[in-house]
Amino acid sequence: MSNEQIIQPHSRVQPRSVHGRFRTIKTGILIFAYAMFFILPWLRWERAYGPDQLVLFDIPARRFYMFDLVMHAQDVFWLTALLFLAAVLLFFVTTLFGRVFCGYFCFQTLWVDAFRFIESKIQGDRVARIRLERQAWNGEKVLKVGGTHALWLLLSFWTGLTFALYWGDAYELTAQFFTGQAPAAAYGTAFILMATTYFAAAWMQEYICIHICPYSRFQSVMFDIDTLIVSYDKKRGEGSTGRVKPIKDLREHDTRLAQGHGDCIDCGYCVQVCPTGIDIRDGLQISCIHCALCIDACDSIMDKQGWERGLIRYTSENELGGKKTQFLKLRTVGYGIATLLATAYLVWMVSSTKQLELSIVQVRNPLFVTLSDGSIRNSYEIKINNKTMSPARYKLELEGLEGAKLSLGSEVGDLVVKPDSSLRVFAQVNYMPPSTGMISKNREFTFKLTPLEGEVQEPEVVVSHFMLP
Ligand code: SF4
Ligand code: SF4
């Protein structure tokens, strides 16, 4: 890998457009990702209780809604499991296919791609843009460059606003936003994201990938000689006497072969389409985001020449050296198993999360009170969390403390908890200890919460302690 760690200012990369398999895949992913991001907050989802937005981060209520899944603040460890899964999945995919995340899925790649699409529609393809960049400022340049930046700003603004819409009711928040009645946080979020999107996708572009993103720095530790990466087949391209343009009597494949020349006709198309402005023929480089556009470019040249495709292709170092690519290796299998385990753990966590939670905290000051009739009183703070979307009714009882009486203060009869809500109750337990025999000062017993109505059927039992003098 060549050393390009030092920032080397160069003129702005003006990639040429290209058609082909990988460009089609990238465009498909771009359309899908944009559709998901921009449409999701506008979609409604009927719930028995709670907001009707399909995806919503409800900060005041500390809830995250996605379809019928409701994530509460106490479920935040799902997020840690999700982040762990994302990390091992990234390692697994990178070990097999190099930087496919960078080339196809990264936000920076997607937004720069969209920005460049806008730019090429207004200013034309590479040659026209370079000419426009070099020409003196006149009406045409002001109109084209100004129009490009205006559309970039509009897309950046729409990106920022859309992000803000995930945190409130999209329809209501949009109406408030444009009438000056939205919360300050909504304006702050939208405009900060607008500014960062515009800065990163319009001005920084490939600089983020080359000089700022940490992922490009540690990718090399995940690559090995069996990783499939975008590579130039140097042996085929250079032959024994090097690459040469198809001039005069060097147009025919056989003639070139006979003279020791390779299949690279030195057209430079692979370099012109590269979004980071590098030459893949120089070998694996830190600036290569593995977008595979140089493969499309070179394949189209090979097609024109009538030669076999694949001078630039996804291949491994082993394959280029004439050996077989080994996919089943200890590291790959290890990352694969870790990915499966992390997925299973996340699914298990989400599916086994309790819909009814009971927590008991004993009041410690005072730990106990001796009443005039000789009985002892302990107090407890009880919290019942009904995480279902239906109202529920419960009966709270004591078990394992014979003759003890439970009093719930102002709560008389069954305990009723609204959907997706919690109820706090102050409980007192009065107990007359037996007058004979050995008596432990710390008696273990249980609180049993039995659902009488609602979605949950199973009772919830919590072990607690009763303290005696
Ligand atoms: S060298 Fe090829 S794969 Fe790498 S960034 Fe440039 S066009 Fe994409
Ligand atoms: S596109 Fe292919 S033939 Fe043209 S310079 Fe690149 S590697 Fe050589």
C-alpha cells in the first residue's frame, strides 16, 4: 500500500461519468437509501396507543417507535448489542470484500454521489466542468456554479429537516417549522445538519475519505491476501514490455502480445472516473474506496477492443499471484460466527424483553417501625411498568411472610396502569413476629404481581426482605 498519509492539496477531482454493472448497483443503493431516509418519517403506523408515526424518536417520552417495536429508555442496551453487531459485521464483510461499505453504503459516498449527479446535470460531464472551472467568471459561470450550489444547499436543507422530522410528528413539525413555531432544537438540528452536509458533500468530498475518516486508516489490518478487492491485473495489463496505446500496428491483440505489451491501452478512463482521483494501476492505495467504477470504465474499454473483461476486477492478491483464493479461513469464520452470535443475541434480547416490570426498593430510613401492638412495619417503594400498548389491571400480594398485611396507602383495590406507562406505589407491610422460637432479623419474602386484565398473563415475582429489630 502506498503511503499517502500526508495531506497533499490537489485540484478538485472532477470524475467522468461511467455506465456499467457497478454504477447500476451503486445507483440502485443510492435511490433505495434516499427513499428510505426521506420517506420514512412521513409514513403512518396505527398503534393501539401512542403516536402513529412509523419511525419516531420521542425524546420527551423517552421512547423509540419503529413499526410495533417500542424501545424504552431502559432498553438502551439493545443499542450496544446493535453497535457490536454492526462492528463485527463490518469486520466480516471487510475481510471478505474489502471496503464495500465505503464504496456503496457510507453516507459520505451516497451524498457526494448525489451532489455530483446534480453538478453534472447543470455543468455537464468532466470536460465541460473542467473548462467551466478554468474559464473567467461570466454570466454563464455564475449561473451554472450558482445554480449548482443553490441545489446543493436545498438538498442539504432537506437532509437536515428530514433528520429533525424523526424526532417529532413529521406533519406537525413541518407546519411549525415553516411558520416559525417549531422548538429551537428542531431549527438547531436541521441547520447544523444542513451546514455539515453541505460542507462535507460540496466542499470536502473525497478529502473526508482520504484524510479524515478513521476507517480508511485501520482497514489494512482487516485485509489479507485472500480479501477480494478492486485490483488491476498488472501481469495482464503491462505484459513484459509495459502498457502502450493502441497506435499504428499496436491495435491488434496478437501483435501486442507478440511484442510483449499488455492489455492496458493507457486510455486513462479508469483514472478519470475515480471519485478520489487515483490511479488503480499504482496498486492498493488508502484513497481507494472500492467503489468499482474503474472496473466499469475498464470493462467498457475492453468491450470496445473486443478483448476479455476483467483487467481491473474484484480479486485477491493470491489469485493475482496464480493461487486460489481461500475464503474459509480462521479469521473469516471467526468474524462470521461472531456476527451470527451477535445477531442471535440481539434477536433474543428484543424478543425476550419483559412487557411487565416490577421493581421494589425498601425504604431504609427508618428500616422498621415498632407499632403500639408490638407488630413491625417495613415500607417499600414499588414501581410497576406496563410496556404493552393496552391498559392493565393487577393484584399485588405477599408470599412467604405468614400473617403479614399489605397496605398500599391511597391505592385501594386492584392496581390499574395505563398503556405504555408506569405506576409508583408506596407500600407498607405490617408483620407480627412469632413470640417463641428463633427468629431471624432478616426475613425473605416475595411480592407477587398478578395480571387480572391486559396483554401480559404471567405473574411477576420479586424477592424482598423484611427487617426486624
Ligand atoms: S481506484 Fe477504482 S475502486 Fe478505487 S476509488 Fe477509484 S474508481 Fe473506486
Ligand atoms: S481503463 Fe483499463 S485500459 Fe484504460 S488505462 Fe485503465 S486499466 Fe488501462
